Amino acid sequence: MIVVMKPGATPEQIHHMLQRVRDMGLSPHMIQGTERTVIACVGDERMKTPEQLAVGSGVDKVIPVLARYKIASREVKAEPTVIDLGLGSLGGTRVGIIAGPCTVENRKMIIETARAVKEAGAIGLRGGAFKPRTDPYTFQGLAEEGLEMLAEARAATGLAVVTEVMSCSQVDLVARYADCLQIGARNMQNFNLLAAVGEVDKPVLLKRGMSADFEEFLLAAEYILSRGNKRVMLCERGIRTFEQHTRFSLPVAIVPALKQATHLPVLCDPSHGTGRADLVEPVSRACIAAGADGLIIEVHPNPEEALVDGAQSIDIDAFRRLVASCRKVAEAVGRSL
Ligand code: PEP
Ligand code: MN
């Protein structure tokens, strides 16, 4: 349930209600809107009576939240969450693009790519230093050395560094270098990892598991939010279906459905979603037309030589064209890029 405070409720009244919620054995999460404060009460609500809270001074009303995800829900927070990142933000009227190689390969390529994607209009730089590879005999990433190169690329460009963290034991290390922690599709239901990044004061980009449904995706976000980290972005990266002409199937319909259900920014990853460089630009346009707040795109200076995911990586010129055409679509749907 949520406790909706009256417009003008005093800080004392709000603090009193936070304590009342704790006394009931629930954890309160305060959400400060532009007009009023809302307290989401999270925990096992069985046997808890809303009347006990409704009589509190400064309380307007107590409303049950129907969705299983609470803090992520639009019912709890109607205004969109806007997350500042690098040279822009995600979740507001501007659409933001994060771009870069699948993996950091060497210092020269990451800095060259960072400069080029910044020039083309990206706000963040992607690149994995820890890579979740299906085949244990393939390149696994440069680990801390890769993180150092990403930090150098940030220093050279101002782009935010978005990079994956694969396990709880890597969280402190990755958080020291990254501006945004990526949780990969294969870890979307690694609940210990979700809880661990929920304790970090950095935005999290949560990718949808390739076999996870809509509600499981939002409940994974709820794990992070319920630990206190409110800066969570959702990323649709394609799911497994019977279809074989693309690497995964990217369901564009999830974008407006998520935007209805949650206030969190919604991004799309047409690179993994299609697995095909020739489809990345048109699918990017579709995602923005459907209301995506941002994109994460694999860009490589020479995709033919990419160590990982070359087939879905676009080169710098193609990225420039992608930004130009996505900008037109963004403008057509009342946004900017
Ligand atoms: C990636 O972004 O390179 C990646 C491995 O993504 P996903 O977790 O969506 O497969
Ligand atoms: Mn990749």
C-alpha cells in the first residue's frame, strides 16, 4: 500500500508516518513528488490494516498497490524518473544514446571510439571489461585493465562509462570505475547481485533476461529499488523465440507497456535484439517511435575485426547516420535527441 500525504504535510508529519510504517513491520520508501510526498510501504502486507495509517496526521489517503512491484510502479510515482548520465539524461524529454564496442579491446580503440560516438551525439560509452561469454574458450574481457581504459576514455570525452558487473564480488571494483552498472540479461535474476547493486550509489542499467516475462523484469528492478538505489533503467534487449532470422526477438510493444506500468526510464538494445548490423538502425527508429527513452548501441571502428559481437556492431559512419535518423523520429514524437 501507499500512504499519500496531503500537499503541505510537514517534515515532522512525514517522519512520524515513516516510523509508523516501520512499527508495523514494513519498510517505508519515501517518494517526493512535485506536489506531495508518497510513502510506499514494502513488505508482507497480510494482516496489515490500512486504517492504522489512514488516521495519521498529514495523511490524505492510503491506497493499495495492485502490482507486485511497488516502488517501480506508476501507481506509487506518477512522474517519470529522470536519471542524469554523462552528457545528458534518460527518462526526460530528451532521448539518450549509449554507444561503444561490445567489449573493450585496447586503449587506442576505446578512446578512438569514445571520441567518435561523442562527436556523433552519444551521452554515454558502453564497453564490457567483464564479459558473460557462452563459450569459456572465447575472449572473457580485460577485467580491471579494461575498466582503467574506460576511465581514460571518460576523462578524454566526458561520456559516462556504462559497463557490466557479473558477480557480487566485482561490484566494488566495477563501481569504482563505472558511472552506470550494467546487469546483463543472463544475470537478471541473480537476486544476490541485484541486491548488491541496490546498495551502490550509481545508476543501474538492468537488461531483460532472454526468457524473463514482463512482471519478472519489473520484479528484478524492484530488488534493486527496495535496497535503496532509486536510479534504475530498464533495457529491452530481445528475447528467445522460435524465430531464427534475428539473434533474438525484440518486442517493441514492451516499450509502451513498460512506460504505462513504471516511472523508470526504458531503453532498447537493437544490437543484441537483432544480432544484425543491417537491422540496427531501422529497429532503433522503431524503438524511439514506440517511446523508448534511450538506446544502447554496439559501435566498433572496424566491426570485421571486433573480438566480440562483430556481426551486430555498426561502424562510426553508420552510427552517425543512425543518430541523424533517430533524431528525426524523436522530433516526430515530441522528443529531442
Ligand atoms: C552486452 O551488452 O554486451 C551483453 C552481453 O548484453 P546482454 O546481457 O543483453 O546479452
Ligand atoms: Mn555484445
